[in-house]
Amino acid sequence: MSHSTNEYPLELATMPGFAGSSAYYLRYEDPNNDQELVGKAANDYWRNVDLYIGGTEHATGHLIYSRFWNKFLYDLGVVAEDEPFKKLINQGMIQGRSNFVYRIKAPLNSGSEEISNPVFVSHGLKDKYDVTPIHVDVNIVSNDVLDIEKFKNWLPEYKNAEFILENNEYKCGWAVEKMSKSMFNVVNPDDIVEKFGADTLRLYEMFLGPLEQSKPWDTNGIDGVSRFLRKLWNLFFEGDKFVVSDEQPTADELKSIHKLIKKVGQDIENFSFNTSVAAFMICVNELTALKCNKRAVLSDLVVTLAPFAPHISEELWHQLGNTTTVCDARFPDFNEEYLKESAVKYTISFNGKARFTLDFPIDTPPAEVEKAVLANEQSQKWLESKTPKKVIVVLNKIVNVVI
């Protein structure tokens, strides 16, 4: 075939990319079948994909073509389901948190657009000057404070830069934007792992927000996750000494860990990983306050945490004396009995104003609650020797004394 200089050959071999990338999941069902795309027996067994997770760009770049091909194959009787995927989740984009420095423009009579030796003013003082905001590499900024020496070495034109500081440091401005090399806000995960560890990175990415929402990356907040993991470690160790005991857990300790197991089990089913991380933080704070070092509780804690922070979980699992991997451990079942409240806190009010609280065994009869409240020495201050006109008891919630 001959072509003029203004013509190009028509590409007709589009099947490998179009069909192959759209229907590859069917080959996983029957990979050794060299006669068919997928055998009927295999497809009737596996059916369609349970869960498809991809970014929003997949919706047009891949998902629509998979649905097209699957429906085509369904019409031909090749596959058993007319939709390729049972459930679709589009995870949100992690946006960048850009930082800015502020370069002072040259005076109008200087004869040049900018001062030859660039001068940068800190964010809190920038309104006093005519400035140009400039994106700066976020990797040389920590908690919005610029590393001045690294900045001078960042680009040759800033080697002799001068700085107007506030409180002896240079504070950068910030904005949430799409991660882009041109905005110098791309965070290298290798740097985060080197500084904080892979588990901290994993947990913080989940903690940023709901899976399906776009959310800004902010390295400033990663310290909190790092502190959480250190606090977790300290449940097992005092310094270098392993302090886990085989004592029986208390009711409060069992309540804390089973509340966590229930919450995380539900959150995993709903892909609510951010609220799971929050639940881990609450549980570790509670167990720290209880000075809990019980093996039964901490073993369940480690297994529950393993899908979120596998490296520290694996280490602690072996410190607990296990020889198999924590990944093979059975996810713990929660026991509803441990979550039942045995006591309730009443708010005690006088003429509608809350004054103090009292604890009672749950479902204490209202008459006994009323009697105990009126006999309490704190009530004498507000009664002022008067006889109450009425006492209203809302079971397990509030007592209002009307004087």
C-alpha cells in the first residue's frame, strides 16, 4: 500500500488493547484453558468480580470498556453475568499541600524587575511588602517552616538569598492543589518511609479521610500517627523490657478491646478505614490509662491492627511468643457481653441547671435514685434546706430537682 506524505496507515489491530485489557479478569477464572477465553464450568463457578477498586480515571479509561465487552460476551452466551463487577469503589485522589515563599519585588526606581539578591519575607510579614508568591519544594519545609540552608541549595538563583524572619524562622504559606511536579508539592513516599516507617505512612493515608473522597496530603499531621505507634509499643515494653503479663483482663480492659474489635470489623466491611484508625487511637489511649499489659487483650489488639500496620504487628506478634505469621491469625470475634454497661452516669440538675453527676448501677429503680440524690451531701448545697416541690427522674439519664 502506498501513502502520500499527508496520509497515514489506518491502525486496525486494536483488539489486544481494547478487548484484552477489558476482559482480562475472565482469564483469571480459567488461565490454563487454551481453547476458550473462559470455560463455561469455570465462569459458572466464579461468576463476576466481587469488588472493583480504581481511581476516577478508570471510569472512562477502563470500566466503560469492560462493561461493553462483558455485555457483548453475555449476549453471545460466553459469560453468565451481564455485569462484570458486583461492586465499584472509586477511591478519591490524594491532593497536594503546596508551600509558598514570598519574594519582595524590586522598588520601582531600581531599574530592574526584581532585586538582584533575592529577598524573601516570612508569611506573617508579607502584607507589609509588595511580594511575588513562589512555589517551594515541600520536601524542604517542615510544619510550614522553611529549611533555609536547603532552600539556598535548591536552585542556583537562591544561593545568596536573604530572609526577613518572624520569631527567628521563615514561615511558608500553603494551599491545597493537585499534586504536580511544577508546583513542587509531590511527596516522595520513600522519604516518608525513611523518616517515619511504612506502617506510619499506611495508617496516615487511611486516616486522611473517607476512601472515596479526595483529601489533601499534609505531612504536618503525620506526627500524630507516629506517636500512636510509639504509644502502642509502650503497652508491651518499658524501655527495652518486655512487660506483657498473663493476668486475667479486667472488665474495663475487655470492654475497650471488644469495642475496638466490633468497630474495626464493621469498618472494614464498609471500607471506612479512617474511622478504624481513630478507633485504634482511642483504644490504645484507654488501655494506656488502664495500664493494661494483659496478653489476652494485647494479642487481640495486634491481630486487629495487622491489616492496617502489618510490620509492627508482625514484630509484636512474635514478641508475644507466636512462631507463625500474624497474617494467618484468625480475626478475633467480639463478645457483646463485654460491651454491656454495668453502671450509668446521671446528671443531677436543680431547677433545670446541671450541677454534678452521680454513678448508679444500671436500671436502679427511680425511687432509689431519687432517695440517693436527695441524701447526697452535694445536694444539700443546692437545696438550701428547702423541701423539693418535685423530683423528675429520667431513667439512666438525668435527675431534675425542682425547688
